[in-house]
Amino acid sequence: MSEPRTVGCYDYVNRPFQDVRALLSREPLGLLQRATTSASARARSLATTLRVDVGGVAFSVDVRVHIRAVRDELVSGALPALRIELTWEAISHPLLFPSMLAHLLIWPLSARETQVEVQGSYWIPMGHFGNAFDAAIGHNIVEATVLRFLSDVLEEIRCELPVAS
């Protein structure tokens, strides 16, 4: 297996940190599955579908997500944060798709805004061919997939935590 490559992105959701923290702490795997799968695919217990469009071509793969740890911590020495460590790997043909070790990190930006960040490392299968593919377009696909994953998670948080009036 090759050396890991890194990828990351962040965005924010206009919901209070404590509400987002409570939601993600309660059932992180369930929320991630609801965020990334269609209603018919949700019935599969630990499967999630990651999908992305790159250059007009749609890519999708069913992955198995594992939550490794959920813990509270401080960022910047003082801000409360929640870190969810996770991994994912393709269910079918895992030797053809990168595997990912990542964390989802959330912390308050203000009383009503929460930053959500995904940072991860992925490993390229298939030796030299995999490295060449990653250099040509694979890294772009992984970056777009992680960005789509974050977007799906944020949308699910917005759906499950309506804005208070």
C-alpha cells in the first residue's frame, strides 16, 4: 500500500454548537448514514453511499463506515469541540478503492454558528497504477467526495435541527 494522502474541507451550519454536539454525540453513525444514503439504501445496516460528479461523470461507491471514537476536546486552547474519528472502505472490491481514516471536528463560531471540518488521510490501492490514477484525477475525485460528504452531513444537521424562531 502507498503512503497516505491528505484531504480536508470545512464549512459551517447556522445551528448552536451544543445542539449540533448533542445530535452528533447521540448517534453519529446513524446521522452519517442518513446524510449520505437514499431511503431505500438506508436499510443496509452499516452501508453508506458516497457519490460525486466530476467533469460530468458520476462516481459512487458503497462504503462501510466505522466510528472509532467520539470525544470532547478543546481547539485553539479554549473552545469546546467534538471530534468523531471514523474510517471508511468500499464494501465491494475494497482493493480497487481508497480507504479513508478521517475525523469530523465541530466547534462553535458564535452563539448560533458551528464550524464542521473533515480532515483525513487516504490510501491508494493498486500500486503504481493507483498512484498514477490519483495524480491524474483520483485526488480530485477524493476531494470532491469529501466535500460532498461534508455538504450531506450539514444538510442532515439542518434537517434534524430546525432553526428556532
